[in-house]
Amino acid sequence: MFQAARMSVERSIRRLQILSGTLKGNYGRPSSEFLSIRNCSSSSGKDSVSIGEVSINIKEAKNPELVPSKYLDKESPQSILRHLQWIMQKDSLGQDIFLIGSPGPLRRQVAMMYLQLTNREGEYIALSRDTTESDIKQRREIHSGNAFYLDQCAVRAATHGRILLLEGIEKAERNVLPILNNLLENREMQLDDGRFLVAAERYDKLLEDHSKEELDQLKLVRVNERFRVIAIGHPVPKYKGNPLDPPLRSRFQARDILSPTFKEMMQTLQDELHNIPTHQLSQVLSFATAVLTKESNTLGLPDFPISNISSIARILNTAPDTNIYNLIQRLYPYEVMLGKEGQTAVKQLLTKFELLGKNDLSKKTEEISPPAASNDQASVILNNKSRLSVTVGTKPLNKTGKESFVPTPYLDNMLAEMIQSHMVGDFCIVGPRGSGKSAIVEHFAEMLGYHVEPIMLYQDMTSRDLLQQRHTLPNGDTTWRMSPLLTAALEGSLAVLDGVHRINQGSFGVLHRLIHDRELQLFDGTRLLRQDRFLEIKEKTGETTEELSAKRNSSNTSFI
């Protein structure tokens, strides 16, 4: 009896230690422990991957094109490895996961890193206020006069043992997500076509007394034991959205995904970029970190997009003479979005880190050299000093731009800044009505040979209007019609989203993955991939572009 009581006390102490480590962010381990990824192969032929003391077996993917690629770096920061280790722990225990954190692509990228690390197939859906039950479970289609049900992401993931990624979980309407409650808790779900998903353990128990043919007649479908759910969202409140209902919230194991530490970001940028002085990087990172502190939040300052610091660092690495204060304003235009008190607080931080200055309006595009025949990168010279390599369109370059455009020193400077921003990603032009935003975009497109695809945004626009619209053919068949945005993405045009301030944030959120990762999951099952990832999948699978594009609703893939 004494021995049993002693063991009970030891277990209680162990639980308290784990809880204490979790609250401190160590998750039961000393924070000084150095983690690394190890791939192992046993004599029995089973492969596994380990992070620290946590290990999980790896199986060959039946659909390799559904396994993410080019997300995991060879040398990942320790904070990222701790996130991956925690996800691995929960996956090995058969638990579903909720990655919570501030806006940005980091949470989604961590989930994709884990899928790539463990060679797991994934199903992805970006939730919004327009998401319905049929987008998650089954959608009814009509073909050749026959109606049938097409399995959607949740059902495909459950039956094939994939990981289901639900991004933007706080944007979904409250009556949509409860349909997943029983699937999360009991691995059961009633489908519209009459089938019923059953947990693997209960299905295998039924097989002891019944044949598979009998269970098929009862329309019972086995849920694969490897099926997992990773939800991605923001904390509500602080950020806008719908909080999860307590019953649904209790189905997840949650983890706060914090940004990499100052030291890790500094080391990563120094390893990638060698032309930037260390003190300049330190100043910018210090300012970004200061804006994200609790003291700054109490002043009502918006979050600094710290995940985009690498973009301005790449500009600074290519054009060292660029004004740092101007680069910071491109990421954090505080004079546009804050009132007098907020502007004063930001200026105090900029002064503290010796970053406050005046905008440099002397930049000018001197020369644009057309790309080589096998390349889509043009060479642009700014101020006879910096040479940039930027992506161009399919039209011939017009170095002088539109004839009706009247250049001024201010507009020349703005065009040069647009070219710099275009070198590292997408950009947004903010200005009052009638200030010439559309005119300068058209001039920019002419200079770089882009076909302009104008897209007018309005308040009642839905995610389907942005991506794909439901369409009925003359014979009654249902299909999906590509939006102008997708047409621009596939053809390499310049998509101009005019009036982005009007559209609802919940609907616009479906484009986050397209903007950050150049990937997109469409309503008809098609997947758009960044070109280098598409080429890697082609090499991995040995299939042609036509063969990959024919895999609709399971892995239909096109490239951008």
C-alpha cells in the first residue's frame, strides 16, 4: 500500500513538472537542449524520423504529389524544431492539433514542414465566412444527366489517412464547424450519400463478426487510423473572428506558434544575405521586436509583419544604398494607418533604434535589359548603381512605358520602389481616390511586359467570386468557371485587385496561401503549385504534366 501511494505521488510530481515546463514554454524539456532531425532505417526495412527523443515511423505515400515539398530547410531554427517535435508527439498519440498565433504564414508553413518531414499526404481548405457544409463533407454534382456526390477534403482525408489542414478556423460561421465535432471526437460522420464513417477500432471489431461485404451493404466506411486534423487560427479576442465553441475546442491540443527569436532571425538572415552590415539588420529586427511587445500592444499599435523582414533585407542586400526608413515604411506604413498618438509612439521607437529619417525620393529606373530566351528575369539598373533581377511578363518590354504617362521625380521614384518590391513579392499601393494609382500600375506593366488583368472588388464579393464560380452547362451538367484572378495566375499576367479595402476580410483570407506560397486549393479539387514545387513533384513521381493534371479531386495539379 505504501509502495502504491509512493508511485502515485511520483506520478503527480511528474505531471506537475510537465505542466510547469509547458507553461514556461519548455514542454517538459530544458530550453537549452539542442534538437536536430535524424532519419533512421531499421533492419526490418521500416524508416523513421526523430526530433530529440520523439520518433515516428514513415510510410511510403500512395499519392506523392499530395506531400508538400520545399518547405523544410536543411538547417531549421531551434524554435521551429520544437514546434515540429510537439506536433510529432501529438501525432504519435493520435491527437488532433490547433496551431494558434498571430497573423502570418508561419503556422501554415510549420504544418507543411511536418507533412514534408514525415512524408504525409495532406488535404487543405481555407475557411471563410462563405464556407458551407458541402465544402467540407460532400458536394453534389451532375454529369451526363446523373447526380452523384463528390467527397470533399474532410472525407478524403479520413478515408485515405491524410492530414486535414483547416486554416482560418476563426473565420468560419459557427454553424459550419460543428459538423466536424463527431469526426474529431469519435472518428464518425454521417455522409449525404448514405454512407457512415466509422472509427478504425470499431470497424475492425465489427469485422470479427461480419464480413466486409456485409459492412459495405450497410454503407459503413472505415476511417483510417492515420487520419489527423491540424487547425490553424488566431486567438479571439485580440483578433477579429468567431471563437470556437467549448465542445469543439476541447477536441484539439493547442500550441502557440511564436515567431523565431531575435537571435534565430538574425542568424538566418546573415547566412542568406552577405551584403548587409550586421548593425543595420540588428536595428531593423530590434524595431520589429519592439513593436510586437505587450507595451506596444497596449498603445494600439498593429502587429509588425515580422515574417516579411526577409523581403526588405533582400532589397537591402541587392541595393545597399536604399533608405532603410523607406523600406520600413513599405512594411509598416504607420503614417497611413495610425492616428497622431500612434504615429508619435512609432517615431519614438524609430528614434530609439536610430532608424528615423526622411524618405529618399531620388530613385530612378535607368535601364531595363530584356531577359534571355530561356529566362523570364529582366535586368534593371537603378540610379546607375544597383542591378536588380525582376520577373517580367510575356509581352515585349516597353522601356518608356505608356505614351500618355507624364513622368515626374516623384513618380520615377515610386516606379523604382515598385520594381524593388516586385523583385521580392507582391505589393499594395495605397492612396486617395484619383491620385493616379491605376495609371502608374499600367505604366509599370508596360515597362515590364505584363498583361494587366483588372479585378474590381466589392463589399459583397465572396471567395467563390475570387477563385471559382459555380456554373451550369446547357445540358445541365455542373462545372466550375475560373475567375480572372486564376486566369492571371496561370497565364503569368499582372492581377490588379482594385478596391481591396472594400472586400470582407474573411473572404479575402482565402488568398493568403496564394500570396505567400504561390499555392492554392480550388473548389473543383484542382491544386495550383509554385513552379519549382511542381517540377520537383514531376521528378519525384516520374509523371508528365498531363498525367498530374488528370488527377482531379484527389491530386489534380497545375503550376503557376
